[in-house]
Amino acid sequence: MNYSDICKAFYRKNQCWGFKKLKTQAEIGEIFIKLALTEESTAVLMLQPDTFRKWFSGTNPPNFEAWKYFRKDYQEEKYVQDLMEIFNDKNLEAVAEMLQIEIHSGKTVEKRKLATAIARQMNSLANEASEDVLVTEYSSDDLKVDFKDYVVKATERYNVMRLIGGQEVPLEDYFICNTLGDSQRQNGNRKNFKGALVEDATVEKVRNVYEKRHTDNRKCVFIGSGGSGKTLMLQHLFLDAAVRYPDTGVLPIFLELRYFKNSDDIMSFLVDTVSQKDPTFNTFVADRLLKSKKCVLLMDGLDEIDPSDIKAFHNMMEAFTDKYKDAQVIVTSRMCDATGGLHGYVPLYVWPFDKEQAGRLVDKILIAEGKPEIKDEVMEYLLNGFIGSDGVFASHPMLLTFVCRNYRSFDKFHNDHAKFYQEAYKALLSGHDKNKKPYERIFHGVDDADQFTIVFKEFCAKTFQSAAFQFDSESFNKYYTQLTSYKQFKNPYKMSEEHFRQDTCSTACMLYEQDLDIFYIDPGFQEFLFAEYYSAAEEDVTIELRKALKSRKAADYSKLDAFKMLYDKAKFKIDKCVFLPILNDIFKEKYSEKEAFIQFLIEGFEKVEVAIIDKELVDRVTTDNGLKDYRYVDVKNEPSNVIMSFMLQEKGLPLTCSFRGYDKEIMEQLSGGKALSVEFVNDPRTKERVAILSNNPWNEDVAFVENFQNEREREISRSDVLYMQTAPAIDFNKGDVVFAPMGYAYEIDPFDIEEEPNKFDLLLEAMMKKGNSFYRVFLGLKEFHKELRREQRRVGR
């Protein structure tokens, strides 16, 4: 329907037909524009009558300026009121017939509905819309469109989820609703969280989340990492709203944004999506539903829109939501730059599962898999197995599902951590996306996932080598600037720190940002990729790794899994480039056994702490105090570097060494020790007194009591300490005071032993006796050295 069609419906030659006082073609041709204009804008109509007659006849439509001011000044209610005032009521039925509006028998024309229909058709023409809305608008209250076809077909589509690998399963069998919060990842007790929370989400709960603040949350963006459950959450909202649609009258519309193209506009994209499932849905219907709050738009995957289209989408969304200001819109996205272009959208974060939510999902999955009886085994694996100590698997829906569905491989994964993390990495990085065709994840600093893995592998290698497990902006930049692998790519110019950070945190979701710091989502991925990187590295790179790790202690790492992964993948190279050079320095052919032992102390320990006890004196003190025995908690000497610690672990040797001697001659030869005192402590189990020797009395350091507690697996509190006798003053209850220590604890630099071996002869002789842990480790490494030399010669031949 065009402008001329509307004009002609109100005209009869030489009669005031459709209007009370307007009868010429020129008057009618002008009025439909004039009614919208303010007094200041009417100058645009200072035209010749012949121009208006051409508007009326359709020879020339209203000009650009006329429509421009119409759009600027148009106010629907005023337009409708002014139009109703000039209607000629007695001829409205004939006017309606000319406009192709069907008036049912016994019915009369409703002036307001007719005026509103004309006003909206005029507004549609002013905005260059191609649809005829006049007839549909007038008849809208008579149409009982329930969009049943769309609801049924869309429910069928979104009531399933696709597992990694492509298998489709009912959503209800595998879905647990995440918690939504107005801040990022909440650790600890959620009951203490002071912000806004949404549990068991519905579209109404999301909209009313800030109800106490009298705020309508009509525009919202759900933000979460890959596989965290954003899409499933939106499917859940759709299905819940669809079930209640007959009662609420609010139609949920699910829009998959990965299909959005720059050539689309929001309304056409919406209408095309729904009309594919229900042809009764059109632009007019969508417009009415949006304006009357009778639909909610669920838009999935903002981050999946092609980057070349995202700016256009932002502009279209802003205009769209400005026009339909009362419509509820929920968008999902990973944390990325695209979310910054959504103005006025309130972020709600998709939280990881807590233990209770994880347990419910495990229940559902195992029931679906027909194995509900193994829940305890699965939960033990998740919470206390090698993936449970500090990782993400028990809280990440997709990875939790991955673990549960691979329960048959628990034993294999337990013995091959690298295999587990390899499969999990594939699942998180690409397996999820393969089930969302035609979407291909967009990386910013590289061309594809394979290139990302090359660069991220290098980043993991360099950070793990330096025992860096979390970052602030400065340290992240420090490690980024060390990266070189991307320089081999066809498009190296794409890489920047900003792009790499976005790729790791938002695109691949291997890292996450919280409170201005950056963390790995699970340390196992860093460990696995460290091992992958160095297992494929050249020997000169592996040698540099050895040099770097010699300054790192085992305590710098929470566990040694990464080194085990690396050793399993590249045993010969690690033996040759890492272990052998260290062992060669210890077991040189020219060295005597004693000289080799000294080198072992130098290579293996930053300092050596030993204790020499005056047994005769200690026996006398314990006897005089009515005790049968005493305890001495040995100082545990840990290796000075992680390489030595891993060698000991790999060969089944003690991970710490200690030495306690009773030879007074050693005490006389050494100097600079700390005197030992005796503490009398109640054993909480037996209520008997126990004597503990230490060079750190309670009032100085409680470490010795804590060590004793760990050794005995008993709790000892400060109140259990009865009294102490601190050297050198010891009262034997015989009236005399003996000024003598119970013994001495010595802290020795191994280089001092090398420089003055004669000074330590007696100590070395005692330490190199069978049964002493230092000597046991020494002999074990000596045998390992022989094994490596034989293996290297064998392979070398």
C-alpha cells in the first residue's frame, strides 16, 4: 500500500467524503503528511497545490524532505487524535472498504482502530518499510495467533544438546542450571555473597533480579567461558518460557547469532528465524509483540558473530532496542571486546558449579549412562584424584560431563595424566565448537586453533619453567614479550599482547581474569603443554631448560606431574640433556667415593642441617624427670633444585634426607651450632609426658611441635607444654646446675666441606654409613648414573 492508495480512499469528486471539510485532491494529498508536523516544520509544505495533487495521484510521491520531517515530528497518539477529529463518520465504512479492511456483518467501523492503522501505515512508509500493515493492524485484535507451530518446532530443536563428538541427548538428562551473579567467579560460601544472584533462572527472575533497587533488567548479557553452560542456560530459559507461554502470553524467541550476517537487520533476522518454523509470523506481528512486552528475545553467541559484522550488529541493536525499549533481550557471550559494544546491557556472570551442583549433574549423567552406582567413584576421582586438587573439572559443566562420560578410562588416565589433559584440551578448545556448525571460533592474534596451540604451548612452557602460575598485567606482558613462535606464521602481524590476552582468556578460555589478575583455569593444562613443548624441543633448548630449573626448588611447584609427563614423552633426551650432566658432575671418574659424596651434597643441597646429640646427658635428663625415652624431630633436608627432587622421585629414593649423630668427637670438631633444649609435652592420647629435643623452643618457633604432631598424627596444643629446660641451664633436681647443652644442630654450607674437608672428616664418615638417608640417596643416584651411561652408549652405537 502506498501514499496514493490511502489518499484515494478518502476522495469522492466534489464531495467532503472521508473528511468533514476536505474535498479536493490537493487538500487530501497534503493532510496525511501535515498532521504529523509541528508548527515549526510546516514550512516544508509551502508547495504549489499541483505538487499535492501529484502526491494524491501517485504521479510523484511525497518528497524526501516531507518524509524526513514526518519521521522527526511523528507522535502516534497525537496523530491518531488529530486524524479522528477530521473523519467524516458517516462514510467511514466505505473508506474502510476502499482500504480493503473487512468489516464483519453487524459491526461498525472503529474510528480509533482505523486512525491507528492509518498512522502506523504512514509511519511504515516514512521509514521505507516494504510491508503493508494497515489491514493487519486494524484486524489485529481479531487474530488469535498462538504461534503453536513455532513453539512446537523450536521446543523440539532446543530440547536437545549435543555432546562432544556429536551425539544428541535430551537437555533435561544432562542439564543443571548454573548460578548467575553480578560479579565474576564466586569461590567459597555463596550464602555470604552480598551481590545479586539468580538461582534456577527463568526469564522473569532475570528481569527482576534488581527488583529491590526498582530497576527493570530488560537488557542483559550472560558472560561465561567456553563450555560453562551459556547456551544451555538460554535453551533452558526458552523451554521454561515456552511451557508457560499459553498462560503468560509472552513468546520466547531463540536467535542463534552465529547465523547473523551484515546484510541482515535485527527485525528481518528475527522474523526470518521464526517464520521458518511458523509462516504466520511477520514483521507486523513482531512489531506488536515487541511493543506490548509479549515476547522475549534470547540471543545466543554474540562472540560468534563474524568480527567484520560486529560493528554493524552493535549499531543495529542499539537502534532496535531504542525503538522497542520495553522488550526483554538476553544475550550470551564469552568475555570479549564484542560485549563492550552493547550499550545499556547489564552483565550477569555464569558461575562455575559448586559441589552440590556438580553432584546433581553427575547423578543425571550416570543415570543417563546407566551407571548410577559408580557416583562415589566418580566424585572421588573429581574431588580427590589428580584432577581434583586445584582444577576446574568439578565446576565446569562441559569438562565435568567429559570426565563422567569417560569413566571407563579412569584407570588409563590415572596412569597417563598427559593423555587425560590432551583429550580435555581438545574438548575445550575445539570439540565444543565442532558441535556448533557453521561457527568457527574467531581468534584475534592467529589464524586458527592450531596456531593458537603453538603459541599457547610456548607461553605455558616459559611460565611453568619460571614457576609462574598467575599473572598481573606487568608479568603477563613480561612472558608475552618472550614469545617467538608466532613469527613463523603467514600473518605474524596479527599478534599483539592485547590479541593474545583476548585469545587466551576469551576465545580459548584457557585463562580467566579476576580481580585484576589472570589465572589458568586448571594447572594441568599448563603442565601438559609445558611437557608437550619441551618434548618436541631441540636439545639445545632442553639444555637451557636444565640451566633454568637448577634455580628452582620442588617447593616452587605444587607437584611434579609436569616433569613426569615430560619424562614419559622424551626420556632419552631428558636423560641425556638434563640428568646426565648433573650426575656427571657428581660422579667424575677421578673422584674418590668421599669426593663424589661431597659433590653430591654441593649439587643436591643448598645447605645441610644435621644434629649431634649428647646421648648420655639426654638419657640422664629424661631419667631424672621420670621418662623412659625422648623424641627428636629430625630436620628434613630438601634438594636445592627441582631436577634433583624429580630424579629422587623417579628412582623411588627418599625425597628428603636427615642426619642425627651421637659422637661427641664430631661435636668437638664442628662449630657454630645452635644448642638443643628439651621440652616436656603431654601426649594427648596417652596423657603421658614426652620429652622433645629441639633447637627452636616453643616461645621462639612452634615448628618442632608441628613436626612432632605430624609424625605422631596427634594434635598438640600450646596448653600441652608443661615446662621446658633450655640449654645451657639444666636443673637435674639434685641441687646442681649443669651448664651443658643437650647437643647441637648445625647448618652447613656444602661448599665449606669442599674447601676444608679435613674439618668435616668425622661428620662425612658418619654420614656415609649404611642406613643413613643421605648415603642411601647418594648410592641410588650412583646406580642411576651407571644406568644412564650404559643406555646412552647403547643408543649411541
